[in-house]
Amino acid sequence: MKIVFLIISGADEKVTFCCKELYEQFKILSRMYYSKMSQIYDFRYYFMEYNENIENEILEKDDFIYLKGNEVFEKIYEKTQRCIQYITDKYDYDYIVRTNLSSFWNIPNLFKLNIPLNNCLTGYLMFDRFISGTGIIMSRDVCKYLCCQPYIDGPDDCVITNQIQNYCSVTPITDFKLGWLIDCKNNIPDNIDDILYFRIRNEDDRTNDIICFKLLLNKIYNL
């Protein structure tokens, strides 16, 4: 199983300075486990960001894929689609996992998933309508289909799910659970063996997100 993680990253002009600093810490902490586990499992990972200062329309540099332009929240679908096209043209892979900075993955569980090699659109279904944008898993053929679809305005996870459902149906993940660490005051569950990934977002104080990340780094990866 070959996987590419594409991680929504970057901060638009509406984001406060403290949140930008937070995002940078997310990247540092995420690299710690992505880098460690990529030596064991067959996957790549990239942070997807816009950058108005690059010369070409797209640039791969280290663990980043940069698209020329300004960071705008409403461009997440476009960012996803263009980066998937770039990866598809350049690399061999079985699945792409589109995720975000505040999702913390249990990589060994990801590689235990029993999912089809083709016609695969999976993740956690929200409101019985769309795959949560915190973790959208797509097989290569589905990615190719998505790259050919026109831009549609709307929340990126809703758009991606709706576009692909014209090609294949959604198959929700049942092997493992989605862990929610939202306004949790850093209470990490004792048993996390059945969690695929955690969605972390403490609305009242997002510095608690960093505490959660560090606790999970230690609990899952001994880092």
C-alpha cells in the first residue's frame, strides 16, 4: 500500500498572528511523527500552501507543495485538486489522504485499513452527507476523476464528496473510530488503539491543541 498525505496548510490574511504561530507549531510536531513513520511505512507527506513569490505555478520543495498565489480559505478545493494532479503526474501511489494540520493520525492503523484499490472514496461520514475534510481517502482512479472535474463553489469536503459520487459511492470507514479532541481540556482517552486519527480543536484556547499534540506524540509514537 503506497500512500501520499496532502495536508491543508498555510494561513490567509484573516488569520491572526498567534494562529499563524500555532500553525507553524502544528507543522513541527506533525513532521516528528510523519518523518519517523515514513521510515517504516510506504508513504510521502506534503504540506499544501500558496506562495505568491515562487517563479513557476507549482513547486515541490522538501515536504511542501507550493502553488503560486495568495492563501485564501475559499481556495482549499482548488488547492487540493491541483496538488492531487501534480502528485498523480509525478508519483506512483495507491491512495491519497487529504487531511489538515489539526488532525493527528495513527499511521499503523491507517495501513491496517481494509479498503479497495479502486473506486475508493472513504473517511468519516458527516451528517450522512459528506466525508469529513479532516480525512478524505481516495484511490488513484478516484483522484484522476476528481482532477478532471470543474470548480464548484462551496465547502471543500462537501464539493469533493459530491463530485466523486458521480463516479463511485462513499464507503464510510468502520475498521477504526474517529477521535474527537474538541474543547477537551487535554483529556486524552486511555485506550486509543481503535482510533484512526484525532480531530483536535480547542475553540476557547487553541494553545491546548499543542498540548494535545504533544500528549499524542508521546502516547502513540513515544516522541
